[in-house]
Amino acid sequence: MTFDGSPMPPAAVDSAYRWMEPVPDWPVRREGDVVVFFRETALPACCVRCAAPATRSVRKTFTWHTPWLYLALLANALVYVLLALAVRKTARVDLPYCEACWRSRSRAIALAWGLTAGPVALAVVLGSALTGDTAALAVVGAITVGWIAALAVVVVGVRTPRAHFIDERFVKLRGFGDAFLARTPPL
């Protein structure tokens, strides 16, 4: 029962965040470096990296499952994959970006694709120019170095938020920029 005697909605009773309601001017809250919001809520129109006014957005589907599920890897990788697909929670979120962060992200993605495809082309050239064990070693080395560099560019340059927790009502994401977190009120 509420203070006025009306019954409390069941969703409010079941939720640990029953007191938190979306605020029209800033519909998200944070717990440390984790941003929390209702599934139906759109992120505010400011960049997720620098909190500048957003001009573009990327729609991303986040998936999450309980970390305990990784214990299924002890049995078999296939068992883990099947269980993860069966119990995962998903949420589609539009991530807003300002023009500068959008360009930076686009350059990092293009560079990562170049570092992924470039070593394959280099391997073809090295494979035809060299013979024997030297050719095989050069091909494997070129591809390995290129793909490690591409992975590093993606990890450092693209930096999109990642799922921390998802259920039927709430989405918790981690990996937002410090300026966005500073602007987000605490829970």
C-alpha cells in the first residue's frame, strides 16, 4: 500500500529499484561507473564518450547472462554456447555520439578493417615472393601481427559501452566516458 491507501503496482514491489522513477530531463542514473536505466528509456542526446551534444547514434544490441554460466565451459564449450543462447537477456540501445567522437570511432573501425585485410594481402605477396619455410613463417607472422594490431585498435579506438546486467525492466551498461558519468546523477 502507498501512503494514500492505493495498492502499489506489482512491478514496483518486485524491483529493488522501486523508488527510482525516470526523470524527464535525465532518464538515466549511475552506480559508480555503471549507467542504469529502464529498458524503454532512450539515452539522453549527449555523446556517450564526452557528453557533448549528440548528432548521430549507433543502435547496438547488448546481450547478458549470469557470470555463473561460464562454469558450463568446464563441461564443454558447446554446452556453454547452448545454455548461453537459451538464458541470455538482450536489450537494443541507441548509443548517441557527437560528431568528433563519431569520426574518431569511424576512423578506428576503418583502421581495424585495414589491419585485418592488409596482412592477408601481404601474406599473398610474401607467399608468392618467398619459398619454403621462410614463406610460411613470413605469412603466419604477417597475419598474426596485423590481427593483433587490429584487435588493439578496436579495443582502444572503438570503446563502446558493454552490458553489465540486463533483466526485464532494467539495463546496466559499463564503459561510458568520464564526462558522461560526471553528468549522470547517482542512483
